[in-house]
Amino acid sequence: MHTIKNFSKQGQRYKITAFEKNAYGFKIKYNNNRYYELILKDAPDRMIKVTLVNGIPKAGIKINNRKSYLSKVYVFDTDNLISKILYYTLNGTDIKTGTAVTEKIIFFHI
């Protein structure tokens, strides 16, 4: 999992640290129906279902109430010693129409 700490810094990508992984938190569960469920700590109602579609792994999630394949998740947090997630931005593609979809999930107002 990757995160973008500060979008104003050119949006660099880097691997998250063990501390950040704990702060952002997610659970992974294998379902007997041959898919994985990823549940984000701060958005437990937003299960990500990872399956193979034509041999390619796809992450399915509802974005703006539309069944979509997830392409990017941006995690925006406070840049303090103890990170607090301010919001996620989900980007993906609507499964039915193929159009781009985006949703911002706000946890704390700046």
C-alpha cells in the first residue's frame, strides 16, 4: 500500500512505514468464494473486494454509489508525529459504463 503524504510536493509515491500502516490500518480476509476483502480502518463500510477478472487482479468498490474498479487511493493526513487521516480520495472506473469516477471521503475538516 502506498500513500501520498502531501499532494503539494509533486505527489511523490513511497512505501508506507510500519507506523503508518498501523495508523492507516486495514484488514485483509480471504473469502471462500475466491476473493479477498480489504477493509480500511477508517472506512469499514467501504469493503474493497479483490478478484481476478480475465486473469487480472481488480479491486472492486462502490465509488459515488457506483460499482467501480479502484485505480488509486490517495490518503491525506496530518503531517505530525501522530498522523490523523483527514480524507481519502478514491479514483476508479465505473464497471458498467467505463467512465472515470472519483469520491472524497472526509473524516476531519482542516
